[in-house]
Amino acid sequence: MTQAWRRALLNVHLPSLLLWALVACAGSGWLAVNRMQQLHSAFETDARIVHRLLSQRVVQHDAIMATLALLQPATAADAPHNAASPLPRLTSVYPQILAVLQRSAHSDWPAALQAELAAAEATSRRTGHAAMAGLNLPAGRYYLVLAGTPASYALHIDLRTTIPTDEWPMDRATSLVRVALEQNGAAFVVQPGYADQGKGIRTYDFHKLLAAPSQPLEVVARRSVSLHELPWWGMLGWCLLTAALWAAGYALRRQRVARQRAEELLRLGQVARLNTLGELAAGMAHELNQPLTALLSSTQAAQRLLADEPPELATAQTAMARAVEQARRASTVVGRLRRLVERPDLASQAQPLALPTAVQDVLHLLEPELAQRGVVPTVSASPDLPQVLAEPVALQQIIHNLLMNALQALEQVPPAERQLQLAMANTSAEHVALSVRDHGPGIPPEARQHLFEPFYTTRSGGLGLGLTLCESLAQAMGAQLTLAPEATPPSTAHRGAEFVLTLCTAPPTHDR
């Protein structure tokens, strides 16, 4: 399971995953903000409707008071003789008016309310409009007093019946908006709203005085938005949609990368096969050249010997001449074949290259092989590593062969012990070394001195040309490939094989 997770993490492209997370969070945030704006807009609309309705009702109280003042008797003689007479018809028409009190010039307000109503009457006479008295906001009761001549009036108002329930924009029992009429810290709660107001993720407030100077009550509305009101299903749908798009894009990218890797491996394999054919042809030419030379020498000697014999001299001379001719012809054919498949001069094609870049390119090509074997290579490079002189394809082929040999060696040890280290460092001012070390079973001592010989192999089914080819390519471009000495004494911690490719540094370029 650990290896599976490690392979999955290696295969995931972290920047694209972070991009998906950013897009998913941005989209979800936009949906949440849009929902919050909708809730705020609805809250503002309802709060303004509430303010308008309540203002219309309290303004109606002022109109009633003005009507009473206009309908009262012109003189005190015409006024009723009782000190405070109710007007039953008015209370039946307006249920929010509990009682109507009247005080003439020859009477007083009820004793229990004398001081408050008298003070409100004085204020009304000074300001010219009605004034409040006996305010009891928690109970929703107050008096509205209008000073007049010859009589003054007071309305006892019940706020509970002032609320226009038929026109109210919200369900007072279930709405999350708290609405209250407030003054000097006291409040009459019109609707309770959300029980934990102010504890949500966002709180909206509305404050505005009623449109009646005589009744300076402030309409206060509050709305708290809780987490469950966010569009979680929409946010989840957006995340799933972006995840599906990301997965599709990631799959397409992996297919493209895999195709590019396959094309690069195919190109590298074609070059490797051509180079291997060159090595094979060169070996065959070397092997055939000796017997052909011996054949040529033998037939020439036989020709001279037969020339001394009297019998059938002409026939022997003709036969030997034909043998010599055929031997020379075979030698010419082999030489022509060798020149045909001989590698070009790689030294003349060498160019400045960044060695870490070349190593990373080959590791990218071998990502499937590394993942299949559960190997995570460790790559280190000295700071300020100079560029090296090398032919790009030949350098890639050498590194590729060395890494494949290392992976094949690591197959012989348990997965938990598979280690692969690549190190790049300066060995001198003119040389840079690339070390490829595996933690496999190592190379037997008797095989170490034959590794670079053609057709020598310790692996079943191998041709024995891989390391020979790598050494030839390295020498052709002025580099050197060696097998590092075995650690003494041998130990489990230092087992395995280490190959070192030493390259010449590129000359510094001087910008003018």
C-alpha cells in the first residue's frame, strides 16, 4: 500500500492539482458570496418594506390626532363637562387605539398619568406636533398627546395591533429576521427571528427612524446568516465538475507526455540499434580480418610453391590467382562494410550542455520504469556546476544505458532496499563527473575486468554490447567511462555498483 501511494504521488502533477484546488475554491467562494449577496438584498428589501408599513401606521396616528383637534368645540362653553371623556367610536375603527383621553381647560389628566401627560402636552404645545408619553416599549404601549385649544387629546396606543399582518413581507413565526422598535435601549420585539442573532458567519443590520417626528421610534432589523444557508450542494457540484475537468485534462496531459516519451525512447532506441550494429560490424570485421589475412598469406605462399613444380603449373597458378583475387575481394567488402556502419566523429559534434538537464530528461523518459520497480532516485549536483562538452544524443544514450543497467540490478534485491543515487560534481577545473550508483547485488570480482569487452555479459540473454557501446561513445566525444573500485572491506551498506562518466567542461563564453 505504501508503494502504491508513493507511485500515485509521484504520478500526480502537483502544479495542476494546486490549480484545480484554486479554481474549485474560487468557484465555491463565488457561489457563497453570491448567495450572501442574495440574502442581503432580500433582507434590505424586507427591512425597507417593514419600515414603510410601520411608518404608515404611526403617521396615521398623527392624522387621527389632527382630526380630533379639528373636530373639537370652538369654545370651552361648547366642550363636554367631563374631565376626560373617551371616544368609543374611534377605538372601534382603529384597534391599535386602546383609549382616547381628552383634557379641557377646566379639567386635568387622570391622576395616575397626570405628570407624564402634562409634560407631553407642554412639549406638544411648544413643538406644534404630538408628543409621546408613558412609553413602555417591552409591553408595546405608549400615549400620544396633542395639545389643543380649548381641549387636548391623548391616544393610548397598542403597538401589537399596529403591525399590519396582512401586508407583512415575512412570516413572523419562522422568519430569521429579528425586527424591533427601539428607543433608549428599550425594545418592542415585532418578530423574534433567529434565536442566536450575531453568532452566524455574517450579520446584516438595518436602522432607521419611523417617518413620524412625534413618535421617534427606530426600526431595527437584524439578520444572521448561518453555515447551513450556504449553497453547499452547488459548491459540491462545482468542485465535482472542476475535478472531472481536471481529471480529463490530467489524463490528456499524461497521454501526451507518454506519447512524447515513447517517441523519444523510440528515437533513442533507433540510435542505440544503429550504434550497436556499428559495434557488431566492427567486431565482425575485426574477427574476419585475421583469417582473411592468413588466407591471403597462405594462398600467396602456395602460389609460389606451386610455381616451382613442373606438373600442371599453369592450372595451379590460375587457381591460386583466383583464390587470391577472391580473398582480396572479401577483405575489400568487409572493409567497405566497416566504413559504412562506422560511427561519425562525435568529438566534432560536441557542444556545451547542462549535465543536470540531460540527467533529468533521461529520468523523465524512464519514469514508468522507475515507478514499476518502486525506485525513487536521489539526484544531487554541486552548486555552480559548469556546462560540459558532449554530443546530446550520445550523452543521453550513455545515461540511459547506465540507468537501465542499475534498474535491472535492483530487481534482484527486495523493494525496500532499492536505492539509486546520481551525483554530479567537479573533479577538477577541466572535468565534471557523473556518478550512477545502485544498491543492487554488485559485480563479481572476476567480472569487473571484462565488463567493457565486446560480447561479455553477466546477464542471461544479454548481448554484452551495452557497456562496450557506452565506453565507445564516451571515448568518441572525449569523455571517459569507468567502473568505480569496490569498497573495501565489502559491506551491505556499500554494496552495488558505481559507474563514473567523466566529461570535459565547456570553455567559458565571454559576452562582448
